[in-house]
Amino acid sequence: MVSMLLYDLPPNKNYKVIFMKRKMNQILDSQKIMLERKEKNKNATNDKKMGRLFETHLNEIEAWLEGQENFKILYISYNDIVENPRKNAQMVNSFLGNILDVKEMVKIVNKSLYRQIEK
């Protein structure tokens, strides 16, 4: 789910949200590649400006989530999942009530799909 849509969830329900974070430069690189594939990067906003916009949005949504009593949030790092899948799978499992198969979750992590590496 895109984080902007969290605002639209009905306030009379309770939610557990796993909020995936990622290094900003990797988000921007990934977005740029996606837009180039779709040939929509001709008038793209520069990385510096886009990074500021994303950071502002993330700060706003995190502040908003802090004030929502019907939300339980687990912030998790995409980058750390790739490096430490077992630890992160255990955290997610615990957050969701120990109903998941951690061994199967760890098998799904595929480092070869981690294409946006540090420069």
C-alpha cells in the first residue's frame, strides 16, 4: 500500500502496519529506472528536489501515525531485510502474533533482486 493511502483508511478500525523504509538514494534510483522504462522521465523532477519531497512526506506520515491510536506500526528497513532476513522475519512474525512461518519467509529473500546498491 502506498503510504499516502493510510490517511484514507476508516478511523473506526484497528490496523497493524508494516512500514517499509529504504535508503533515499536507492528509492530515487529505482524510481528513475522505472520511469525510464515507461518513457516518462523526460520532464522528471531532479533527485535533490524529489528526495526533499519524499522526506517531507515521510516525516508528515510518521508524525500523523504517531497520533493514531488505532494504528500499531512496525518500521522495518528494506536494506536490513536483505542483509538480515531471519532477524527481520522474526520481528514481523512477532508483530503479527507469531502466526507466520519464519523459515519460509527467509527463503523468499533474494539478494539478486537487490539492484539499487550503494554508490
